[in-house]
Amino acid sequence: VGVVAVTPDRVETPEEVAAVIRTAMAYVDPERLLPCSNCGMTPIPYGTALGKIKSIAAGAALVRATL
């Protein structure tokens, strides 16, 4: 599920990522979800891409802790 947008101007918070994952869980079993970006991150700056990847991991961890 695309939990972050590939835009160079903003890194989503882990809480925002967790909210998207929880929304997706209304339609898909959690073990079938693969949190990711909505596209490749090549066109955005490295620091922004890294921040987004860290937010994906942290957001998934927030949700995982509640399962």
C-alpha cells in the first residue's frame, strides 16, 4: 500500500503513515499489507527519500505494536 507520496517537499510523520496503514487494514488483512511509497523515489533528494523510508518503517512499527 502506498503510504507516502513521492514529493520532494514533505516527509510524512510515522503517525500519518500508521493512519494510512490502519485505513488499508479495513480492506486487507495486515499480514498481506506491504507499506511502501506510491512510486520510486529516484527524482527526490536523498535526505527526503531517506526520511520517507524511515517514516514508513516507524509507522509500520506503530501499527505492528497494536496487533
